[in-house]
Amino acid sequence: MTLEFFTSANKNKSGFHGSCRICVRAYFRKRYRTHPPTYDSAKAKLNYDSVKAKINNDKYREMKAWRWYGPYKRYKPRQIEFGERCRVQLRDQIRYSRDYERIRKVKADYRRRNPEILHGIYKRHHQKYGEKIRERQRNYYHAHPFFMRARSANRWARKRDCQGVVTARDIASIYHRQRGLCFYCDIRLDHNFEVDHKMPLSRQGPNIPANLCCTCHDCNQHKMARSAEEFLEERLSKAS
């Protein structure tokens, strides 16, 4: 296993963590599955302390009630109602943390028994807010280019059953190492750049930073299932 699988750590003499990224993620996934109430109870306890402090603050309580009910003063509730509402929310959080597995099973069973109802709800929601959802997705895609490319590379690697995981930091380091230029044709890349595997996933190439490069759309489409060496040789032969 190469150093690309380890995150940097200034406290260690070697400069890297003792466990690789894959092992750390697997450990925390297993830990959360085996001890979900521990994490949820700690979160509920933290929320309880913050909510309790806010309930005892008259100024915050007055401001929160005004924000909920707007300028309609005659519908403005008594200050105690905000405290009761916070206690109800906190009670629901604690109940959910205690019955985490049971609630998950009930929800999964409901989704399995009522697919038509859920499909209708999702369809009506997308018909009503479809343009807003697409705009939000486009804005997020442009605001987080390295994260989206890393997620796409990992998804394709899982589909092809290839080894390796990359992160947004890996994609960013590759992009800056290439100085924002295409790996094959050296043109300046814009926000629509693509990440390509030098040895394709269809030929069981690994999904690791050493096998990745940032390319333009045209080069990535023309390369297809060839390796980087084969594609560069073909470009040189056509140029000559």
C-alpha cells in the first residue's frame, strides 16, 4: 500500500497516520452500527444542555417567538410556549436515539409496503420544486468541483469492482500538480474538467491517485478504453 492511502499527521515522526483511510472509515462505520445509541444519546445530551440554556434566557426566548410568528403580534404566544416546544423536540430526539433500530425497521417496512404513495410524494415534490432542486445541485457542483469528481470516481470504481478510494484532497493535489492544464493536450481547464483513469477501470485499473489525471472533455471522450500510453502514442502518430 502506497502513501496516497495515508493522511498526513504533523504529530507523528513519520508525518502520516498509523492507519490508512480505508481502515479508519471501516472502523467508524462498524462502530456506529454497533453503538448507534451512544452517538445519538451524546448528541441529544448536547442539544439538551444548549436548549436548556436558551429556555432560561428571556431575551432569546422573546426573539425566537417573534421569528416564528412574524409581525402578527396578536398571535404571538406566551413566552413559556417556546420552552414547551423545545422540550417536545428534545423528548422526540431522546426517544429516537433510544429506539434507533426499531424506528429504522418501521420506516423501511413502510417504504416497502407503500411504494406508490412515496413515489407520488416524490413526484409532486419534484414537479413543484424541480427547478429549485436542479439549480441548487448545479450551484453545489460548481462550488465543490474536487469533491464531486472524487465521488464520481469512487462510484465508478465500485461499479467496476476496482480497488482504491480517492478524496477531494487527492483530486485537488492532482489538479494543482498539473497547473490547471489537461494531462493530454495541455489546454487550460475550466470548471467542467474531468478526471480520467490512466489505466481504465474496464481493464481493472486501480482507483488510486497515482492512476488519475485531470483532462478536458474532448480528450477524455476520445481516449475511451485505451491506456494513457496508448492514447498519447496515437496522438503523436497522428500529429506526425
